[in-house]
Amino acid sequence: MKPVQEDETKMLMQSVGCNLRKLRKDRKLSLEELASLTGVSKLTLGNIERGETNPTIGMMWKISKQLSIPLMALLKPENAISISRAGQGPKYDSDNPGWTLEPMFSDVREKLEMHRAYVQPHTVYIPESHHAGTMEILTVMTGTIELTIGDKSYTLNTFDSIQFSATESHQYKNVSNEETVLHLTMCYP
């Protein structure tokens, strides 16, 4: 019998693949055209569409940015009512160890998405650049994070929040000895 997490990962990979294929076909793009647009190889895109690979957050950000869609358009199907329970949904690791993203909600019409991020102790995470005009709202749920936006740094503690232009270069740094949990809201133009 397969472990539950392995089954969930497979279902998630298939969901991402179906979402990407639908988006590509809705835009009447071939795999070659999508590869040229996103900078992700045709082979990799084909593997994603067939549910044969689990793409990283960085790769999915790259695809969503070039398609001008919220990241959640790739990650989750749209439902009328959704409940997001901490630790029970799909999680995506970044290319850098120590940063895990757990998608919560998305409203493609409103161009809004929410995520939980888990930042391990002494981890620095620098995200891919976001869509032009994207605003980010960050709330620290547990722990402390040092957020650098451009050349200014801000230390945020439990329940502190900040709103900023996510188009500007930024990085998250957990300077503590404990995991920090963040609530991220992305507002796309």
C-alpha cells in the first residue's frame, strides 16, 4: 500500500498538470509556444501536464508570471466553499531548503490568493520576481521574520503585518531558532 502523502503528491501533480494543460489550450498555445514564453523546456512542461513531475514553486511562479495568472490558477481547482486546515493541504518546497508554501485560497476573478509559508530556523528565502503591480500582505502567525524590501529591513513579530509592492526585490530571513509561520496574501493587478 502506498503512503498517504505519496498519493496526495500524485493527485496534486495531476491537478497541476490538468490546470496547466487547460490554461495552455484556452490560450491556444502549443507546448513549444508555452516553452518559448515561459523559459521552461517543452519536455518539462509536457511532464508537468502529464502529472509525471512535481514542479518547484520557483518553476510555477515563472510559468504563472509569464501567463499573467495567479499562482493558485495552477495549484487548485476553483470550488464554491473551501476549508484550508493548517498542515492538511498540499505543500510545495522552494528551490532553497527551509521555505515551504501551503496554498490556502484563490479567487482568480478577484486576482487574489492566500498561502501559509513555513520558514525554518536560520533560513533566507528570496522569491522569484512577482507580476508587475502585485501587492503582498504578510502577517507573522508565529515566530519572527526579518523582511528586506529593496534596501530597507523590517523585523516583524507574531501578529505583525506589512503590506508592500511585491514587484520590488524582497527577501525573508528567519533569524530565530524556531520555525516561523507566515500568512501571505497576494493581490494581482
